[in-house]
Amino acid sequence: MQALRTRAVGVARRAHPTALRTSRSYASESHGHHEAPKVNEGLGTAFYVFAGALPASIVAYQISRPGADGEPSSLSKWLQQFDYFNDWETRNTLRTELFEQAAHDKHLFLNAGRSTHVELKTPELLNSGSPWCVPAGHYANLDYVTEHYRKQAAAEEERKAKKLAKKGPAEPKTSLT
């Protein structure tokens, strides 16, 4: 029932016409004849901006002109200070070449055959260490290795002796005085 009553009140309100509101005008012509006060008006910001831009553009034009004999303008020289792209390009090119050369060298060293020849100037270093308290099997028997290098050294000494014998006796030294 309450819902029906609420609806009826809403319809009744809408049925009454609203009163027309009259608009009031506060304009009247009884003020008398006053003139606006005199104000000193300046030239404005736009005039000063234009007046400053004119000589600035002339100076900028003169700076941007190339010099005698086709040399670049001072503005171009100044702007080239901020041109880092060419430096980066040169640096990157050098780094790329460096990495490529390093990769080439790495492949060269990894794929090259290793020399199995090892010169042994002091064969006694093979058995360096304490001869006492050595557990069985700790040191291999290297007598054949020592004998191999001893024979090699003897053959080398014999070759040198033959070479000196072929050469003949040494000439005596003469003094320069």
C-alpha cells in the first residue's frame, strides 16, 4: 500500500503546473553619462618579442653561413661537438674487429695440433722428492726416460765436437796495438 501511495503523490506533484518565474533585468539607464578612465597602454609583449626576434634571426643566419673557401660554419662546428654517433660507430667497428680477431685466434689455438716434444734440460727433476717413506707405487720407474735424455745429450755433444773438429784449430788473437 505504501508503494501505491508514494506513486500517487509523485504523479500529483507532476500534475500541478509550476509557476512561471519572471526574469528581472537590473539594467537601467538612470546612471548618467560617465566615461571610462584613461589608461596608458604599452606596446605589449608581442611587439617586444618580434623586435628581439628580428636581430636574433639575422645573427643566426650570419652564424649559419659557411665560411670562406667552403669551410664549415661556426654553428656547424659547434653542433659537431654533440655528434657522438660517428665516435660510437668508429669505436663499435674497432671492437667488432677485435672480437672477430680474438675468435679467429681462439679457433686457431684450439684446433692446432699440440707439440708432444718436451725438452728436458735436467732429468733429475723427474725424481725430485724425498726418497724415504714413499708408499709403494707412488713414483713410477723413470729410469728409461732418464737414459733416453742422457743418450740424446751425449749425441748432441758428439755432434758439436765433430763440427768443431771440421772447423779446424782456433786462430790466435792479435792485438790492435
